[in-house]
Amino acid sequence: MQSRKGESFQMKTTYQTRIPLSREEITKVKTRALRKGVWYKVLNRIERACIDLVIRVVERVRSFSLKRALSSILSKLEVALESPVQRLMREIGVNIVSELSRIAQQWGNKSAFLWVKDVRFIQFLTLTRINATL
């Protein structure tokens, strides 16, 4: 979710469209989940076994059925690995920015449609909203 200057902000909810399901990428996700302590909390034994088997047996997932099953498992991990600020940016910040963008476009600001893709602006407004409610 972190972005360099000029990159757009995209919220993805499944790994199916985000990354190619390869052994290397799945191993990275598993390692992050183990380090953050969510591997055993979020996944049941069958889901963990599925991931482990794919890592051992498959180099790159080609089967649509297996991709769909892995996507649901990896989506669970993605939500668990998400930081609180990222979650709030997704839930609150994107809505605030899109509303502000819509209003600014009605007032004649032609470049306001780009605000929705600006990660730093979304983060700024999210943190401002959080601090205003404290």
C-alpha cells in the first residue's frame, strides 16, 4: 500500500488479481504471516496445509480452481496483515477523498479526479479525521 510519488492507490481484496500465484510469492506471504503471528490465528489446519502443499509441489499455480481456493486463503491473510492505518484508509479515507473530489469537480476543479488516486492525500485525510475525533 505504500506508494512512491506518482503511483496510484489501488485497493485490492484478492490475491488473484494482485500477484501471480507462484511459489516465491506464496512463501513471502507465509513468512510475513508467521513473523506477524497471524499464521496460526487466522488460518485453520486445512488452509495452512493447502498453502504448505502448494509451496512444496507447485512452481506456479495454473489451475483456476486452485487459484480460487488460494485467493480466498491469501485474502484472509491479507486482511490480518493489514495495518490499522491501512484499514482506516480503505474504510474511511477513500470515501472522504472521493466525496471531496466530487465536490471540487462540481466547483470547476478539473484535476480533482486525480485526488482519488493519491495515496498520500488519502492517508492525510484519514489521519486528520482520526485526530479530529479524539
